[in-house]
Amino acid sequence: MSENPLEPSLGSDNEVQFEGALRPRTLDDFVGQAKVREQLLLLLQAAQKQNRTPDHILLSGPPGLGKTTLAMIVAEETGQSLRITSGPAINHAGDLAAVVSSLVPGEVLFIDEIHRMARPAEEMLYLAMEDFRIDIMVGKGAGATALPLELAPFTLVGATTRSGLLPGPLRDRFGFTAHLEFYSEDELTTVLERSSRVLGLSWPTQALNEIAGRSRGTPRIANRLLRRVRDYVLVHDAEPTVASVQAALKVYDVDELGLDRLDRAVLEILITRFGGGPVGLGTLSVSVGEEAETIESVVEPFLVRQGFIQRTPRGRLATSAAYSHLGHEAPRRNDL
């Protein structure tokens, strides 16, 4: 059996341990987002010197960039416990009241997808964040009475992938707001080097660079691809080379730019069935056989960032880069 308890062995179930182990535990270990790390460190150190709870923190940005990890780091750096919940799980004001009333002094409350909270709970959160109290309604109708309930001072860390959906009053109550950016290939290679050490792997930098280049600027995807390539190397008894990475990711339908099966399906249908567009989101989602929300929130942002799709008032339009990537000849027209 391997001496490394995180290294896979027959009959073991360590993938859950991997996921937790790959998360950095301090700001010094956190790769990328240099400006956000600097600002966050300053905020935490100032709170420590003043012997108070840190200001509430809002983290926004696409999925997989480290919002949950940063929330865990805030708790770790302040020496406090972390309470985790999510916006969709808070359907009523009573749900929020049950959570915040049980917090201990200094505890960190992390609400993922905070923009999806129910409106009554959201309004209760305003008072909890600002004055560390909530009003509990007792009775109904004209005889209803609001009883104030004092809360222990806490730090709220909210995470959202859709910051534009947050109402202004809620956004204004956060003392610090940070937007996380996509990672460069060099940053992702550094992430993969750390993950490789955690997984007990000793792989050449060139192989990790190849994975980084196909990871869509997202550490979560990079770590997932690393584990899939590790599986391929293990099963095929292969050396961890660039060729092995290419062969493994071909099995998983991830091409050299990071496009997967669904990405290419959207582009292929847009080009071959609709002449490159423009096509409405609803029509495109039905043609691909995926939910419109999946196309809009998962597929489109990457394709737009890569320059493969344009969003126009009339619908989605394939660019000449998309034609070239899929091996089609682009039509001659001004909007490409």
C-alpha cells in the first residue's frame, strides 16, 4: 500500500479527500488573484489588530475560480469556524433566522450563490449584516409583534456568479467586494504543480503546461483534468508526457483549446444547421438538447471569450475563428 494516504490504491475511496486536500488553506498557498489576495490580507490583518470581526466580504466571478476556497481561508486565517450554506437553500426568512441566530461570536458564514436567496430572507439579512440583529415576527395580522433578537458579531462571505442580480442595498452592506478573474496558463501550471505534489505525482512541467492550456482559465477544471490524465497514465501504464496528456484528453473529448463535446456541438449546429447564425438562445438550446441556462452560463462565456461566438441583438453568431477551428470554410460577410 502507498505510504501517501492521499494516493489512490485498490479498494480505496480517496477522491473526496483529494478534493479537500487540493484546496489551499492560507493566502500564501493560494495561487493567482494577486490583487484580491493583497486586499483580503490587508482587511484581515486590520481586523486582527483592532480585535474585531472582519468586514463582510462579497466574492464574484465565474464558477471554479476559488470563491469557496477563499471563504475557507478567511475562516482559517481568523482562527474561526466556518458555517456553509447556499442561496437556494434559504427559501424563507425563518431559514436565515435559524442560521444566523446559532452563530457564535466571530464565526464566518459563507453563503454560496447569494443572489438566489428568497427576497424575505434577503431583507432580513440587511439588518443582520448591519446591526447584528434580526426581528422575529410573533403573531399574525394586526396583533403581530416584532421581537428583536441580538446576534453574535459574525463575518458574512457571500459568493455569486451573477453579481448583477444582487440588489443594491445588499451589495452596499459588504465592506469588501472582489471580482475574481480567469487564470493565465502560467498560474494554472503553478496550481497543477501544487496539486501534483498533493497527489504524490512527479510530472514534467511540459505535461502540466499541456493540461493548463486546456483548462479554460479555471483551476477547478485544471485539477479535474489532472486527475483524469492521472487515471489514463495509471490504467495504460504510460509515462506522464505531453503525448500522454493529449491522448488522455482526446478520450475525454477535450481539444487543444479546452473545448469539450458540448462546446463543439453548439458551434457545429450553429454553423451547419443555421449557417452561422444569428440564432436565438432558445432555438439553439433545443437544437443541442441542453437547457438554455446551461448554454448561457456554462458554454457561452467561454466561447465568447475565445472569440468563437458573438452576441448580437438578433441572436448568437459564429465567428470566422469558429469556422476555422472546426475545419469549415467561413462565408464572406461583414459581420464575421
